[in-house]
Amino acid sequence: MSKQLDKLKATMQRIEAQKAELDQKIKAQARKDRNHSIYQRGGELTMHLGDKAEVFTDEDIKLFLNHVFSFSGIQKLLSQMREIRSGESRITMEQLFETARTTPQTAPQATRTEERFSATS
């Protein structure tokens, strides 16, 4: 009986070690995938910034992106993109962007900071 129990314990330890190794591999792959996504998206942004992309600081890019994403049309577009990717919409990304190209954009929504400055001016 004790021999069987020892054998089962050894098997359990081996399986637990395999599980821990697989958990580490899963975490490493998730990190790799996340980093790839970050690099890919950063590369897309850099491509749009042009030949002199290095002149922009991280703060410049942050300000620019905050401004772009403050447009209500952009917020609506992102919401529609999420719906398409989650299967809640029947249209395709191509159809969405074709419609977006032909629809006029609205002015950016004022941020709280901008509202405070305009109120004091």
C-alpha cells in the first residue's frame, strides 16, 4: 500500500512540475504576443509619422493621440470596430471604413482641462 502511495505521490509531483512548466510557457507566449502587438502598432504609428519620426517626444505622441481620440467620430468608430470584432455587428471592417471615409467628422470633445481654460479666458 505504501509503495502504491509513494508511486502516486511521485506521479502527482511530476504532473505538478509539468503543469508549472506549461504555465510558464503560457505566460512567456502571452508576453511575446503582447510585445509583438505593441511593436506592430508602434511601427504603424511610426510609419505615419514619416521620415522624421524621431523628432517627436513620447509626450508629443501622447498629446497627439489624446487629441485624435477626443473626436466623437473616432470614439464612435472605435465602438463600431469593437462591435464588429466581438460579432455584434454584421458589417465588415472594410464596409465600416468606407462609410467612415464618406462621413464628415465632428469637432473633438473638449477635455476637462480645455473646459477649465476656456471658462477662465
